[in-house]
Amino acid sequence: MNFELKPMGLVGASTEKCDALIVLVAQDFKAGKDDLSALVAQTLKSGDLETKTGKCLFLYRPVQAHATRVVLAGIGSGAARDVRAALMAAVGSVKSSALKKLVVCFAAPAREDAVRAAVTAVADASYSYTTTKSKPEARTLTKVLLATSNANEVQRTFERAAGIVVGAELTKEWANRPANHATPTLLAQAAQALAELPKVSCEVLGPKEVAKLGMGAFMAVAQGSDQPLRFIVLKYNGGTKTQAPTVLVGKGITFDCGGISIKPAAEMDEMKFDMSGAASVLGVFRSLAALKPAINVVGLIPACENLVSGSAVKPGDVVTSMSGQTIEILNTDAEGRLVLCDALTYAERFKPTAVVDIATLTGACVIALGGVRSGLFASNEDLGMALFAAGEAAQDVCWRMPLDEEYAEGLKTNFADVANLGGRAGGAIAAAKFLQRFTEKFPWAHLDIAGTAWKSGAAKGATGRPVGLLVEYLMTLAPTK
């Protein structure tokens, strides 16, 4: 799907030949002298159209436009949230096998946040998962023209949003795949495919290489599965050779039954989404290849399954991490932090400016923040503030959580340096405190996306988050032209 931005208003949009035209009408709409403006004004005056967000009027082949179908959609004040809600409804109403070209026109000059929301909303509303369906209903929409009279002013925001969408859709694809179609080996192959893009390279380590590195915590999680683990190292080299990289670490548990500490059967199928952190790293690299910032980024993905077998790690086992710290595994379902801690230690070799890990880590974070904001933990104030601001700008929001040392008290044990589980209270923070032990040599942040990486129920599926947040943050690191 290709996005294009054009400097035009209702006059130009009315002459575009397309399968559908969506006109976004804000509450301060002022009609021009053209026929389409007059039509909008008449519908408002008659009460057939309201500018209240989500209110739509559907027209078929009106003489005032060259589009087959026209949707007049209210966007309230014209803010991002209003635009997104309007387009999710409007695109859904015209989505069909006949929809190949769509024009979305702002009836008045668009705000930057509204442009970003428009791009992501059209992508989300038209997305269709097809990989494992025998008779897939694939997306037919191939071209989206975004029209606003102030296009030149919002060009940069538009380009960034379009670049983020490319990565978010790759993230959705891999997070949505069932576990037998997204094994650690297949995930590694997806990463290797990214190496065909400019400035991207990939290295994949198997069990022998990981054992040689001494990643005992990662190997402990993987040992219960017949699927061999993979440790994926992606590099985007857009900056100079001497420029220190930012490192992203994505949790890649391609299926998590909880191990010996097995999960309840209900909704266990959703544990295919437990590699959403890894999928987001793949998505970020796809976006970087599209946007081409002059920075260096490393992506690390420890990928394995967490299953039950005679060789699975047991509650009470003690393993030695790559850092040399010993870990008592009190609960085998607290496995994400075990694979991440070895990856965080591996990140030291890159002498990074910052390391951000992304993980569907704790149900406790879902209880705390629901599905609206991701949990953000940061050991460095500047890094924490930058990530929070990036989330706000990208409309991929997070919330800063505490890292008080008292939260680590529950991780103490008589039998190892640290336990992998604290008490029930403050569980998301205790998990972050566990990870923090392995991050002393660099500025570090942790994004707990357990509540935001996917949706359940009738809308079950990956959201593509937090690709927007991460790409927005990385783009702020690039030198301005």
C-alpha cells in the first residue's frame, strides 16, 4: 500500500478519480465556492451530517465528485483522536474488494498530529491478516492519497508516519502468526530477509554459539522445547563507523505455555503474541530502512519456546547467566526476564549510547495500565523523558513507572544471587528491577507492552505497538539536515 500526500483541498479532491473519497469535516468548517464544499454545507445545514466525531454520511456517485463512493465524516475539533475515530469508521464502511484507490481529504488545513493519525488509521482499518487462511480476503487497497491544502507544512510528519506504518505492519504479521508458523528458526529467517534492505545486516546464532557465550538463563528457558533457540543480531548502519549505536532488545518467546508453572488453558492461544517485543524490533528495522536516518542501531532478539517436557527447567533450579550472576527460577512462567537478561549482557559489547528492551513481560502491567499505555521504566532520566515524549508524538503512548530500590527486596533468595520472581504486589516493577541488575554499564529503559501489543476478543490481533514510539525516538537521535 502506497501513501501519497498532495497539496489540495476540496476542489482538487473532487476531481480525483478513485474508488472512495473520504472528506474530513471539522466543526469550524467554512464552505468555499466549489460544488463539493456547497454539498458539505447543505448536509450540515439540513442536519444530515454532524461534525461530531464518528458521524458519517454516505453518498454513491454524487455529481459533485469523481469518486464512486463519498463519505462525509465529522472530526470534531480536528484533533488526532477525532481523526482516527472517524477514519476507522469511514474506511471500514467502504472496505471491499473494489477498493483500490482511496482519497482522504481534509476540508480545512490539517494539524500535524491529525495527519499522522490519518495515515495510521487508514493502515489499521484496511489491514487484513492472510498468511494461514485457505481463502484469504487480502487487502485490495493499493494507493492512498492524503489531501490537505497545507501539505508542505506537514510533509515531514507524513513521511515519518508512512515509514512507521511499513514497520508496524511487519510487526503485526509476525506477531499474528500462530506459533507453528513463527518458530525461532522462522523468526530468524524473517530477520535475515531484512538484511536484503539497504544498510541492514543480520547474524543468527544457534545453540552451540549461545552455549559458548555462557547464556545459561536463555538456554534454561529453551531446553524444554524441541525447537532450537535462535539469537538474532540485526544491525542498521546509517551513521558513521565511530558512532555508538542504540540497542533494542526484543523478547522473542514464540510460544509460552508457562513451562512447568503451566498457564491456565483459557486464552493460552494468545501466548503466540509473547514474541511481540521481537516482532517490534523487526518492524523498527523495516521502518529504519524506509526512513534512512543517519544513526546506528542494533537489534537483539533471544528467540525460543517455553514449553513443558522431561528436560524443561524446574521451579527451584539455579542457572548461571551470561553476566555470571546466578538465578533461582522460582517460577518458570517468569521466563521473559531470563532470556532478556542474557541479551542485555550481550549488548555491552556494542558500547551503546542507550539500550531499550521491549517485552510482553507481566500481567501486572496490564492490571496497572490496561491496554492504553505501555509501561516505561528507565534508569536514566534523559532517556526516560525522551521515550515518553516520543510516545506522545507518535500517538503510541506509555507511562513512566518507578524503580525504587525497595521493589527489589522480593527478589532476594537464600540459594542464588537473585530470584526470578518477587511478590505479587508491584509485579511489573519487580520484573523491571530484575532486569536492571544486568544494565549497569549503559543507560537503560524497559517497555512492558503486555497490555498494548495485542487486543483480545472479537478484535483479537496484534496492534503493531510500540514501533511508532521506538521509531519516533530513534529519529530524534538523527542529525538534522
